[in-house]
Amino acid sequence: MAAILKQETMKIYRLILALIFLLISGLTFGQKKDNINPYYNGHLSEYYNPDQTDFSKEYLLLQLESYGKDSNKLEQTAIYDFSPIWLTGNWEQNGVIGSNYQRIQFHIDTVTKSVKNPYTYVVIGKSKVNNNICNFKGVIKLLSVFLFDSCDYSEYNNCGGLFANYTFYEDSSQKHSGIYKGTTDCTFYLDIKTNTIQLDESMRIADGYCNRSFVGTWTEYKSNREKKCIWGDYRLPFTFDFDCGDGEMHVCDKYVQNGWQTYMDGSEYVNVGNGKFEIKNKWWIKKSE
């Protein structure tokens, strides 16, 4: 009986979190302008052309609207090191590349704050499409930083959000390599005890969770062909008919065959106990060809 009550309590807790998140996302994701939410793919085609390749400018504009007249604290926060928020550790980020929403996976190995420019961060990582793995190196350049004493959506005080541009260059000597460019954002919090910036994942168990979204393009070196490329934590913006999920991201049947089968059936994960899962194949550890 106790176990059942605990399960029911967790269900109610998740429901409350989901409702809070949906309310906040209504404010956060551009609802002030024609009720446009770049993560609510069902209505996006009423405002944007799904065949458009680059949505980085639109994404930045919609997201910045959520902060209204709140002042940009870019200069005041220059003393902090934001490097930890982009690291993927023992996990990965998933995304789409191309009009067929082919799965692309990302792992960011290291991030280092530039000694010359406090708003620039040097990023080193790997990307994976099917069995093709490429090393990349580039920069994230901060555009805006917002910091608040408290947030309704966060379990922390001193929470905030940032916006930045990114440019990542894959190793041109590797197969199917190119350049990633676009806009990214992230929610974070300031740890008062350590005086450090940390990734804010307070809403991670809530339906509709999204964070560290990268919205832009990938341009192949060899052909100079440009493709849509969007990745991040969980739900992805501007992906239109790709996501059929209600609460969690659920890849629509027509796109599952494009690298999403093991993601959907869960076979790429292993249960390590206590309700935690890990990725079986840590592909980023392997040497790239």
C-alpha cells in the first residue's frame, strides 16, 4: 500500500510540475506574439514555412521576448565562468539534421572560457550521424545574460537564462564534415555557496522539458550544401511534424527509420538502478576515423 501511495504521489507531483512548466513555457516561448511557441510544433506551420532551413534568428527573437524589459546583465556576469553548463558528461544531446530529420548526436567534451574575451567560450566535442563520427572545435559567444533573485520554474534562487551564438568547425579531413552555426540558449543558476554557474535542470522530469537548445544550420565543406540542424536536451524547437509526443518527445512514425529506432524503443539505454539510466554505447570515447 505504501508503495502504491508513493507512486500516486509521484504522479501528482509530476502533473503539478508539468502544469507549472506549461504555464511558464507559455510566457517563455514567445506567447506574447501571436501565441507562437517554437516548441509547440503542431501550430508552427501556421506561422513559418517548414521547408525553411535556418530558424536561428526567429528562435532568438521569440525567446528574448520572454524576458521583456528585464535588463541584460552581460557585463555584470562577465566575472563568472559559464563553461560547466554546456558539458554533456556521460550523456549526449540529440537533434535533427536535414529536411528528413535524420538523427544527429552531440557530445561536448570540454569548454574553456577565453582569456582574451570574457564573453567567448572555446568548445571541443564530437558529432555522430549513423556511424559517422566527427570531431569539432569552435566557439560560443554570449549575447545576453539574465539573472533573477528567484524564478517560479526553478528550485533555485538566483536563476537565469542566457543567449549566445555558436560556430563549430568539424575536422575537414574527416568524412561528411562541415560547419555548425546558429543560436543557443540555456537556463542556469548561480550557486551562492561556490559562487559558480551551474546548469538548471529543475524541470527535467516535467513534460515538455527543453534546455540548451542549438538552432541553426550545418554546411558541408565539400558541397557547400546547407542543412537545417537543431539539437538540445529533450524537446526540440522548429521541428514541425517531427515530434508527435504529448508530454515527452515522441518521434513521428515517418521519421523513426532515420536513426531514431533505438531511441524510441529504449534499447540504447541500460538501467543502472535507482531509476537511473545510462547510454550503452559511449560513442564519443571511441577514436574518430
